Amino acid sequence: MTEGKFIVVEGIDGCGKSTLIEKLKTHFPDAVFLREPTNGKIGMTIRKKLASEDVLDADEMLSLFILDREEDCELHVFPAINSGKNVIMDRYYYSNAAYQGAMGLDHNKIIAENINRGFAVPDLVLYLNISAEKALERIRLRAISSEQYEKLSFLEAVDSIYKKISDDKFCFLDGNLSPDEVLQQALERIGDIL
Ligand code: TYD
């Protein structure tokens, strides 16, 4: 059986990732859609921490995200790919490097650690490219979230690390375009690998 493809969607908070993923769901009804942090126990612990007022510890967050990913790969990603299904994942280890990197850890070491653990390697990474200013403007318009990461200097640091770690699987989509135009760009890129 041919293996399914593994597609990851990445970007800073407010980049339009969730809108794109909702649209992809209607285009790829047979694909398996996953997200990190996951909906599992560790993922829920992570979400609680992100929403709390407590100061986050970078090393602790790194460990939690890796544990969450380990379980996700074992229970969901590998079984889906091995059974020939395509997987579309909302955030993956590039988020780990960019966000925990912006919290002060070494982003190259984070990528290396994820790869050494044998986690699934994506076939395509769609990066929604948008300035931190514009992303924050959108977050404020939504006015629903007060997660700790949503500060201009932090999002700028995250964006700059994403650009440093972008490898040959990365494809940059213009996040300033309309949702349908972003979708069209994404569909073209996905079409290239399917
Ligand atoms: P979420 O509510 O899913 O936000 P979004 O819709 O922007 O994806 O929260 C995910 C947050 O977790 C997001 O701000 C990025 C962060 N994150 C990390 O810091 N490290 C990681 O390894 C992952 C997967 C996510």
C-alpha cells in the first residue's frame, strides 16, 4: 500500500491557519486532520498552561509538547500514513522550535531532538506568511484570546525563527490575501505532492 502524505500547516498566532484548515476539511474529506497541542490529556494540560497567568517555563513546555507529539505520532500520525491516508496537521515540531526558541531555547537543538525521536517527517509544510503587526491586529479584532504568546516582540521572534528553520519542505503562502486566495495557493502546493 502507498503511504499517505503528511502535510503540516504552520504560522504565528493570528496568521489565518484555522480558517485555511477549515476550508481544507471540505476539500479533503478523506484526510485525517490533527492538531497540536492535541486533544489528549497532555495537550489539555498544555492548553491550560497557555491560558493561565502563570509564568511559563521554556524547558517544561518543551518537554510537554514533545510528550504530546510522541503520543500523537504513535496513536494517530503513523497509523494513518501507514494505512494510506493523508494527514493534515495544524502545527508540528516547527512550532516547537519557533515558540520555545522565542522563549529562549536553541531552535536547532529542538528540531534535532524531534528528528532524533523518530517523529514523522512532513512531506510539505505550508507556512502562512504574515507580519506580526497584522497578525496581532486580527487577534485583537477577534478579542477572544489573551494567551501569553500574543505580544508583538514575541511573535516577531517566532516569525524570524520559522524563517531560519524553514527547510526544503517549506512553502510560503501569502497570508495577507483573502481566505479563498490563500486556499487556492495551498491547494496548488498540495496538488504538487499528492
Ligand atoms: P492554539 O490555541 O491551538 O492556537 P493556534 O490556533 O494559534 O494554533 O494554541 C497553540 C499554541 O501553542 C500556539 O500559540 C503555539 C503554541 N505551540 C508551542 O508553543 N509549541 C509547540 O510545539 C506547539 C505545537 C504549539
